[in-house]
Amino acid sequence: MKIELRGVWREFNGQQRPVTALEDIGLEVEEGEFLCLVGPSGCGKSTLPDLVAGLQEPSRGESIVNSGAHGAPVLIFQEAGLFPWLTVRDNVEFGLRVRRIPRARRREIAMEQLGLVRLQQFAEALPHQLSGGMKQRAAIARALALDPPVLLMDEPFAALDAQTRDIMHQELQRIWTETGKTILFVTHNVREAVCLADRVLLMTARPGRIKDEIFVDLPRPRSVSNPELAEVAQVALDHLRDEIQKAEREEFDSGWLYPEGRLPASGPGVVASPR
Amino acid sequence: MPSPRSVGHALVEGFGDRSYPVAILASLARMLIGYGLAIAIGIPLGLAIARSILIRDTIGSAVVGLQTLPSICWLPLALLWFGLSEKAIIFVVVMGATFSITTAVEGGIRNVPPLLLKAGQTLGAQGLLLSLRVTLPAALPAILTGLKLGWSFAWRSLMAGELLYSERGLGRILTIGRDYGDMALVLATILVILVLGLIVSRYVFEPAERALARRWGLEAE
Ligand SMILES: Nc1ncnc2c1ncn2[C@@H]1O[C@H](COP(=O)(O)OP(=O)(O)OP(=O)(O)O)[C@@H](O)[C@H]1O
Ligand SMILES: [Mg+2]
């Protein structure tokens, strides 16, 4: 199973003028690879996995997903997107039901996947009874239940608190090692990317292009607090700094960050330093 | 103003000589048919409007206009079409309830969070399957609100219709009360109409709404 994007563009009809979200993207994801895509706000990070999942079509170019008999990639979102009217287990069974898998088999698969994300005892709970991290784990189980060759993850941990996120990083690395899935993981957090990925692609501010590629060759399991990891993240961050500033200039009104009467001397082009 | 006592007397008498039970059954029978038809028309119409821009721009705008029209305005037309018959009143009930159901269904469907639709799609649900398994359940709370609204519109339309023309029913008893200047009978009948409305809302719609809210997590535990 391999993902390949060739000369992919994606344009939207914006309110005033057309918006180019992705510009001439070419990338390949190898089977079993953990690839992270990092970029500043609004650079088309969410658009890319949508294209791969087939939820959107490229305006130009092609997105080739060589799935064969293995089924399509499954997307996981920033908010878990669990169906509130279904129990956790019925959520996990959702895709299997759509595929008309018999009930007994569905149940078996669902419990197995809930075991993998350590949520078995919450199988009968409703989504609103779960914490943010538990919801996200349920969403991962729901995706894994289909045994997709590729998991596409769009900032899946961005809404979680720092501790929960740390745990999720460990869990995801474990799941990846245990299942051997190909993972395309999107984030705006450089440390998270470096912590998880074999390879990190850095994107430019909008229109999103691929700017650099960083290979991360650190032993696993990794943690964001690992000092060697901080070094690699620093390198990546240096590469991205201009792009983050560019994105901020686009998204904030100029001068917005400054109190009245204290605009920076060098004029409207200057913006506060990156986070 | 009649004394509470005479109103109570009218109630006892009405239930004693079976005129209220018969009238209630006649009115409820019309409600069931009219409201049932309104649901059968209103829900598919709402789905169609939510689904197609073409239908929204044509029928959809008409529905918005029709919704503001008091349904009793249809009675003269109904009498011309159907003559002095049950059908005429039921037509008025249908016209009174359908469009509020349609509007609620359409709004409910259009407000389904895109995230849930995307989740359904990425898990392999498309077309009809996506509608049945994701869109409809997600819109169910809004649809239920529409059904409740539709019920009260149907009830009002029915009473208006029966008041103007009918052989049986609670509205008819109101007319008799007016014709004989029997104020106690009029008030007693209003009470019956009110209580019936309350019972349905209390024992049908409220429990259903509560059950949905609990299931959908829309309500604090
Ligand atoms: N349906 C749409 N219609 C119009 N413009 C869109 C649409 N979807 C995305 N865009 C625009 O395309 C650009 C990229 O969007 P995208 O959501 O992929 O960015 P992102 O990198 O995921 O942003 P964030 O960091 O906020 O998640 C944005 O400028 C956005 O405004
Ligand atoms: Mg995004």
C-alpha cells in the first residue's frame, strides 16, 4: 500500500478571490512508514489528508492511493467525531456494519480494537461520558476496526491537555509498532511531529508547498521531553520560522498584537516572534 | 362569567352522557389521520429540500411562505374541493402541520455537523446509507422538535376547522355552547381541549425529548 501525490493543487472559491490551499504537492508515503506533515496555520494541512481519503478532489494533479483489496485509508480528526447516539462499541462497529460484517464478528473485532486502545470497560458508555483523550482513543479504535492499510490523522491530539497528549504519543507509537500501519499524521506542532515520525515534511505558509524534509532517526519509544528530540525539533523549527511568521501576517490584522499607541517602529510588516 | 361549579357540572354531564368521549374520539381520529399525513408528507419534503438546491429554491421558498399562512384560510378552498366532508377538515389539519415539520426537518438536516458526515464517509458510508446511519439520527432531535410543533399546529387547525364546520368533535361542542349561550359548556370544553393538549405534550413528546437528549448527550447528567 502506497500513497502518492503528483503535482497536486487544490483551490477553493474564497469569498473575494480564489484561495490556493495546496500548490504543486508531490509526495510519497511508503508502506509502514510514519510520516508527519508540519506547517503553519492555514497552510492546507487538513486539505491534504482529505484529498488522500477521497473526501475532496484535487483541482489539478493526481492523488494515487494504491489500496487494491486492502480497503481505503481512514481519516481521524481533531475532534473525535464519534456519533453521539451510539455507544462506544457501536461507534467502533459503525464501519463494519456499513460493510455488512455479521454481528458476532463485528462484536469480536470491536472488543479487540477497544482492547488495543484500552477502552474495553467503556464499551457500553456513550461518547459524551468520555474524556477528550478517551474519545480520541475510541475514534482510533473505530478507524482501526476497518483494518485500513493507512491511517490519516489530522491534528488528532491538538485539543488534548499536555499530559493526555504525552500518553497518546506513547500509545500511538505502540499501536503503530503493533499493527504496522502506514500513518500520515498532520500537526502544527513540530515537537509532536519529530516525536512520532520517521520522516517529517515541512510545509510553507499558504499556498502550501513542501519546503523541506527531515529524517528522524531516534530510538523508540520517544517522548517529547527527550533532549535529543528537542535538538531535532529546533532544526525543524528554524526551517519553519519564516513560514510561521508569514502565516501570522496573513491571519492577524496588522498591528493587532500591539497595544494602542505602541505600534512597532518598523511599520506594519513586522509581527511578533513565533510562539 | 359562569361559576367554577357550573363548569364542573357541565364537565360531569358531558362525560356522563358520553358527548365528550364521543367528541374526543372524533377529534383524535381526525388528528391521527391529519397529523399522520402531515408527517408522511412533511418529512420527505424536508429531506428533499435539504438535499437539492433546485427544490430548495422553488418548493422551499413556497414552504416558508405557506408556513406563515393560518391554515384555516384553506377551509373555504377545502369545502369547495371536498364538499362538506371529513376530508375538508383533515385537509386543513394537514396544511396546518406539514410545513412546520418540513421546515424543522430541513433545518435539522442542514445543521448536522459536517464532522459527523465526514466521519461517516471515511468509514465507508455513502448515499442512502450515509443518510440513514448518520444524517437522520444526527438530525433526530431537531426532527422531534418539528413533530412536536407540528402536533400543536395540527391541534389548533383542527379546532379552528371543527369550530367553523363539523358534525362531531370538540370544536362542534364549542359551537353548540355558543349557539345556546351556554358559557359553562364553552369553558368546560376549552378545559378539555387544553388538558388533551397538555396530556399529549406531557406524556408523548416530553418523554421522547428527554430520552433523546439523554442519549445524544445534550443534557447535563
Ligand atoms: N471549503 C473551503 N472553502 C474555502 N476555503 C477553504 C475551504 N477549506 C479550506 N479552505 C482554505 O484553504 C486553506 C487551507 O485550509 P486547511 O484547513 O487545509 O488549513 P490547515 O493547515 O488545516 O489549517 P489549520 O492549521 O487551521 O488546521 C485555508 O486558507 C482555508 O481558508
Ligand atoms: Mg486543519
